[in-house]
Amino acid sequence: MPVIRVDKGDLFTLAGGFAVILIIAVVANSGLLPSLHPGTPVTPEGPGVQVTATPTAVPATVLTTPTPTPTANLTPQPPAAPTRILFTNNPFTYPMIHLPDRMTTFGTSNIPLRSNDTVTFAYVTDSRGGLTTIFTVPYEVWALNISVNATTRPQYSDFKMVLCDAKTGTILTGSEIQNGGSMYKVVRNTGPVYMIISVSYVDSYTILMETPYEYYVKAAAPGTT
């Protein structure tokens, strides 16, 4: 059988290798080496070592365009042109068709409404009498501004008018003007109404239906009944 000859130098090298492995094992088990976790970057230290920082991701900024908020148009609208009230061809369907016997109960003119601005929303103008068509007034306070022209035979002139509730026939107000002139009547009633008018020796007359501007705007506002 052949004999293997080992040099002493090789024995010393082998023994030194075993000693190094043993020292590393002892140091590792004693916790003297820092613990390294998977994925943990090792930062080298010492002179001549350049450290490169890893850039941190910055979330992108999303710019949103604000949606404009719609605004209501608060500009006052000009009043509409007044409506002309005509006479009806079928007065016998009305609850009241005759003037009362005594017109003096309605008295004289009322004090005009205290308003810097009024709106004329309807009118009657003619030279004959009759019953008007039914019309609806939405304003809480309004007035009848009456003027009578009697120049032909003023001494015999007579104008009579009553305003009636179209549902019940109740007389809301009235006026009588003799020898021409004018009269002002305040009405505090809303809803459908009509007029009974009688004239004698009257050349012409005009009845303006007016309301203070604030009541006109209030009735025209959305949601107002």
C-alpha cells in the first residue's frame, strides 16, 4: 500500500484554517457580529467610501379644476306691460250682476298707498258700462286709481263701479263719481275678481290697477303662491 507523505507546512496551514473557522463560529454565536436581515442594505463606512442615497418616491400632485358654483340672477326685472281688462259677453253666470241701491256707503277716496314706486298691472278704459271679464290679482295690497272724463254734459255725468269677489259675489269696494273727477280705492284682497260699471253722460273713464313695487316683486318670486 502506498504511503502518503504530508509536509509540515501543509499541516500548519490546515490547522490555521480550522482555527479561523472556529473563531468565526464562536464570535457569531456570541452576538458580537451585527444581525443582518434579508433585504437590509449595508452602508460601508470609512474614508474613500462614497455613499449614494436612494431617492424617495414623491407622490404626484393632481391638480383639479374647481367647478364654478351657479349664482342666481338677482337683477330686478322690469315690470310687464299692464293687461287691459275687457267686458264679458256672458255676465249671467256671475254671482252678482247688479249694483247696490246705495253707493254712498263706499265713501270717498282712500289715502293713497305710501310707496315710492308703484306698478300698473292692469287697466280698464272705455266710455260704456258693463261687467268685466274675471281677472286674478295676486297682490296682497293694491289700488284702483279711477279718473272720469265728462266734458259734454258734466252736470248730468254719473259713474258707478263696484269690485266683486268672483267666487262669492261679495262686494269688496266701490265708488261713485258725479260730474267727472277722480277717486282712489285701496283693496286688500287676492284672487279672482270682476267689476260692475255703470255710466251716464260719461265721455270716457280709465281705471288703473296699481300695486307697490315690493308687492309686485314678492308675488313674482319663485315659490310664491
